[in-house]
Amino acid sequence: MRKNILIAGISVCLLIAATAMAATRAVPIAQDLTAIGWKVLAFDSIPETHFTGTADGVLEVRSNRSSSVLYRAVDDGPKMPGGLSWSWQVVDALPTTDLSKTDGDDRVLALHIGFAEDTLLSRLKGVMSPFAQGRVLTYVWGGAREASFPHPHLPETGFMIIRRTAEAPSDTWFQENVDLAADFKRAFGETPPPIAFIGISGDADDLASMSFGKIKDIQFK
């Protein structure tokens, strides 16, 4: 009897652990970013930011008078939004900028979450740019103070949330945990559609400067 109880207990523990693992979806980062589905969105007449994946799962983002976005589709198709966590660090910081304006809005790191709208028009727009497919939440390291407001480059479809300011300590890892559904509701006043893509960017073209940041352990929950 004791043996049967012990086996049953172990089975329950394994089931709970398997369920927890299934509920958490890690975003892959590796040395060959292209091979695991990452693409770069470049902007006309602006040099591209350099993205490097390491063997231990860290994405290094180096901006040199540049701006671009590294992005990929969410694994296994669109995912309903829940929680999102990640860790990031700034090595070479930028001066404080006004992120509510389209000019001079440089920041070391930003993480973008794109939400799918399942219409023919949104799919056609998505061919040109993932940002055109639907609405976007952007979490930022930069700016003068923690704040949230419509994205200056996507005023109708984008929303920016500053998680760490430009004055946050460098060379220190910070972990973030956000509620995507709640943030989407706060930003757009609606229940969010499924998540379609995730993007990471570094931006230092307006300041004609250089910056270096890192991000790792990105997980949907």
C-alpha cells in the first residue's frame, strides 16, 4: 500500500511539473539566430543595429548610429497573452531622451510584442512589416522616467511602456515580469488578440552615438 501511495505521489508531482513546463514557452536565442527563425527589420537610410546570439542564450544588441529590429514569429502559431518575463542589462548606456517624440527617441533596448488580427488586410500588411499586422506593446529601457503612452511612431496601433530609465545602473541584470493582457487592455481598452511575434531593438541613430545592451531568459507564461 505504501509503495502504491508513493508511486501515485510521484506521478502527481511529475504531472504538475510537466504542466508547468508546457505553460511556459521560452523564446530561443542561439549563436545562429537566422537558423531559429529570427529576421531583421531595417529602416531606409539608417544603418542596422548589430544583434549577436551567444552559446549561453544571451542576445547582445550593439547600436552604432543605427536602428533596426530583430523579430521572429511566436512558436507553434499565435499564443493567447498571459505573462511575460525576461532579464536585461545595459553595458554602454545612452543619455536620457524624450521617447514620446519621433525625433531623438533613442534607447538602448526595447522589447516589442505584436498581436495578430486575423484579417486578410492585416496579413497583407504583415508581409511588409510585422508592426503593420496589428497592435504592438513596446517595453523600453530608456527615457527620463517610468511612464506609458502611445508609441510616437505607431500612435494608433502602438503603446510604449518604460520599464527602466536611462539612469538605471549599468552592468546589472534586471528581471522584468509583465501581464501582457492587462497592459494591452490598459493601452487599447480591449481584450487582446493572440500574440503573433516578438521583437527586440536598439536605437542610437538620432544621437549619432553607440550603445550596448543584453537580453536573455525571455519566457511567455
